[in-house]
Amino acid sequence: MENKHIHSELYVKIAELLEQSFQRVAQSVNLTMVYTYYEIGRHIVEDEQKGAQRAKYGKAVLKDLSEQLTERFGNGYSYENLKLIRKFFITYKKRVNTVYPISQTLFLELKTNDNQFIKTENPISQSSETLSQKLQFTLSWSHYIILMRVENPDARRFYEIEATQQQWSVRQLARQCASSLYERLALSREKTEVMRLAYEGQTIEKPTDLLKNPFTLEFLGLEEKSIYSETVLENRILSNLQKFLLEMGKGFLFEARQKRFTFDEDSFYVDLVLYNRLLRCYVLIDLKMGDLRIEHAGQMNAYLNYYKTEVNDEGDNPPVGIILCATSRDVVAEYALGGLSNQVFASHYVYYIPDKEVLINEVRALLEQEINENEAQAQQPDSEEED
């Protein structure tokens, strides 16, 4: 009897093509809907701006519009949803009109030529990047509902870039916004690099770009005030590896846990070994339950020397070490990590979502300091000439 799965390789190839095709169709539908909502929002706002009388009764107008649209098109056009659609246009109109001009011609083209998303010589392999740049909107409506909750335009732009590039799900985007990823990255960077986040997203060009202040491990489900062993922390991380890698950032791959090192018949173990494909280097992570101590840096430095000599392949850059501890004291870190030939960094972690307002104020203070320093530097030549 002939095996009914004898052509399984052919099935896999065709199934893969179909899945990619369905994904592209879904993406095209999502983008069409987002752009349609933007246009609906524009019509609503323009109608409201016809005069004070219409603006005064705007709520009644939206409720009446909701009833008519729901009667004809079904659910999805409630009064609350129409308010969201209106907010979507108001939130993005300035950016769209000034930075990314959207033309009425494009919208008409989109409505009358729905199959433009897949009409190409090779529809399966075509990147959506060019199309997304043309449409300007790159995410689903559910993503934009999350983004509209972010008040800071720079932070909102950062999350939109990252969600597009990293293909975050709605849940992942919500988590990154809630954990103040933008602010945590900003506080881990030089003041001059903060503005890059808003226009480029998280760029990984050097080891310090991997750091956050702090790392947020709320997904582990551990209580902040309880005392845990490093083994418990490590096991929780491995049980939530996908979320941990998302928190670590771009380009991380899991390599090993409890990696063994042997020096003069003594064995040592590094808790986690990752590889960052963007920096092309191993990243060794040591988990510490208490404060950063000077001996932690020496231990990590020894691990990095071993990896650089015994493990690195040709083409690998020097490994990076990150000591994740409950608290990383600045003074101790300065003396413990300064002068090392290897790249060793210390950062602290928390088991809870950080206070967003506190982080926002810290970033604001950081940017204000940068502005003041630039102004002082600009005035420096004038004062010297007067002297």
C-alpha cells in the first residue's frame, strides 16, 4: 500500500506558500482597515470643524453616525470606536502631513485596487517594507490602539518602529509600553544618543546598546519582597525564555545555561550564555540576588577571557559580560568595572513594572540637561572673545 505521506516534502513546500500567502492577505486587510480608519477620522474632524454649532453637538453626531454605520456594516462602529478613530486621525495627522505626506490619490488607488498588495512578479517573497513606507502605517488597528495611549510623541514613534521591525504582537507591544522600554533604554544611553531612539528605534551597534536601566522581569511572577535563590531565578527565566529574550532586546539567541568552565581543575559556571547576531558576539549573563560586589566583576572577566580564547570562532567579536543583580551601586560598579580589558557591564533588575512617571521625569531631566549643556557650550566662544 502506497504511503499517503510519501510526498510530504511537496506538502510542506505548498503549505508554506499558502501560509505566507494567507499572512500577506491578512496584512493587506489590516493595512487597508487602518488607512480607512484614518480617512474616516479625517472626515469626522472636518465635519466637526464646519462651525461652532456642529462642534457643540459633536457627541450627538457621532452617536447618530454610529447607529447608521452599525445598521449597515455591523459591529465595529460603536460610539466609543468612532471616538478612537477620531483620536487616531488627530494623533497622527501632524506626523503624516509633515513628515510622511499621504495623498488622496493613494487612498483612492488603495480602495479601487485591493489586489495591489499581492500583484507582483513574486508575491510570496516581496518585502512589505516598500509598501508600508508608501502607506505610512505599518501595524494593525489593535497595535495603534495601544500606541495612542502613549502621550510622548517620541516614545510613540519609537514603539511603532520597534513593533514593525521586530514584528511584535499586540500583547508584546502592550507589555513593552507598560514596562516603559523607551524610558529604560533612554536612561541607559549617553544623552546625545537619546533622540536617536525616537527616529531609528533601538540600534544595536555597540555592547552598551544592549543595556537597560533597569531590566524588568515582571513576567517571572516573583514577589519583590521575597528572597529567592539564583537557581529559582534562573529556572523562572528559562521557563519564560521567549519573554526574557524579548526583554533583553534585538538579536539575541539562547546558547546554554550553567556553562561550565574549568581552571586548574576547579569548575565554575556562568548562569546564561546568549549570542547576539547583530553584534556577532557571545553575551554571558551572571545572575546575582544581592548587591553588585567587586569580586563579581573579576569572576566575569575570567569567564570572558576563557570564552575569547577557547570558544570564539573566527568572525566572532569579543564576548560581552552582563552582571544582573538586585542592585548595582554606581560607585562599586565604577571601581569594579573600570580598567578591565574585557567588556563587563552591571545592571539591576526588578520584578515589577517600574513607575512610568518616575522614568519619564528622569528622561525629561536628562534631555533638559543636554539642552542646557549645549546652550552653555554655544555661548562659550562669545564669553572667551569678550575676555
